[in-house]
Amino acid sequence: MNNFSSQHAHEQLDHEMVMIEVNLDDCSSEVLAYTMDQLLAAGANDVYYTSIYMKKNRPAYKLSVLTSPTKQQKLEKIIFRETTSFGLRFFPVSCHRLGREFCKAKTQWGEVSVKIGIYQGERIKFSPEFEECRALAEKHNLPLQLIYDEAKSIAISQNK
């Protein structure tokens, strides 16, 4: 029984993305969290921090923001306004995304949405929706991993 919804069922190659990066050694964790929220709300495709060491062995974070060129200027403005940065760098990047389908796995505790990754026409990844698994785990007082594993197993058996 396949209960799919297809969204971007084919792989996508995007050769026109931009990575914005900035090293921050004097910015508080509260400001970094707020900045991440602002960047994502403004349409960044991905935002993450990496722990690094800067000159004089100072601990710092590298802020990385993946975006389309059309949103670059808006996101740069947020970075300059919200962080301690006086400069940033950016460069073109290419992205390869798996095709995606979604199905519902009916576990004994409830239904869970599962994202299916498709590579060259083959379903190779099955990823249960975290928030749905968490809600079921809390509702039934069960380990999260148990719900996650059951949903993934069901999805694989229904869609391989």
C-alpha cells in the first residue's frame, strides 16, 4: 500500500547558489541564535555555525548561510545589523538535492510522515518527521528512537 505525495520527486542540481560566511569571535550565543532565526525567516536555505579558532588562538564561530543570489543582499544586511561583523565573504556554490516523496507510516502509536530520498530513480533514504515522532513518544511515554525506528521500518517495507 503506497500512500505517497510527491514533491520534487526528481533530483535537483542548482549551480546558482551563494554561500555567505563570516567569522565571529566576539558575538554572544544569544545574538547568534537570534541572527539564525532572522536569517531563516528571511529565506535563507540553510544557516549553521562551526566552531573555529581565530588569530591568537581565540575561540570563535564561523556563520555559514546558503542562499539564492536574489536574497543575498537582504541576508548580508541582517548579518551586518545583528552581529559584530565588519566584513564577510561569499562565493558561488552548487547544490545537489535528492528527489523527495512523502508517505505516511501507520505505527501502532499513530501516524508519522516520512520523507523519502530518491537518487537516480531509487528510493535510498527514509526519514521520519522528528516533531511527529516526538509528539507520539511524549503522548505514549515511549523512547523517541522506538517511534522513529518503527516509522522508518514501516515506510521502507511499504515503499522499497
